[in-house]
Amino acid sequence: MNGATVLSEKQGFMPAEPCSGRLIADGMAALLQNLGSVLSRRGKIIGHLKAMAVSGENFIQMSLTSLPHVGVKADPDWYGQVYHHWDLTITLIVFGFSEAQLRPILAEALQGTVFASL
């Protein structure tokens, strides 16, 4: 197997209506699950999938290395806030896929989440 491919994308969100920390977190978890499902082989992801949302001083970070377990690290205030804007960074470190193969998989996975409608 060749070396890992790394793809990192950052996207800003400024929805018409503010979003709760829970809604954003649920969208991130769904995104990682969608990606993991497509990229998995025999129930294991060959690599590491990460997503991080940041708004001002508030942040939440999620990672997935084995389905269906999404690891979560969030600042204590994340879930108690509503957000008018935030940046979402997604980083994929995956063996067995090229960057050209990963880009459409990432775009499709985003469409299957709340982020597609924002």
C-alpha cells in the first residue's frame, strides 16, 4: 500500500438563522459517519478523519478512526451557545485513495448533512 493522502478543506458558514452548538455537532458527526461509511474497508477506516468547527473562542473537534465511534473534544461553552458564523475544517488522512478520489467523496458526504442547507 502506498503512502497516505492528506486532504484538508476549510469552509465558512454564515446561515440566515443562528444554529445551536448541538445542531453543528450533530452535522459534524453525520459528516464523519458518512465519510467513514464510504471509506471503510471491512469495518475499518484506513486512516483518520477529523472535523473542527471554530467560532470566536468556541470550538468543537471530532475524529473518527473506527466506525461508528466518533471522538469529541469541545470547549465547555460549545453546546450552550448559538452561532451566527463558524469555520469548519475537515482533514482526511487516508490510505488507498488519491486526492482526486477524495474530493468528490467529501463533497457528497457534506450534501448528506445539515451543512448542505446552510
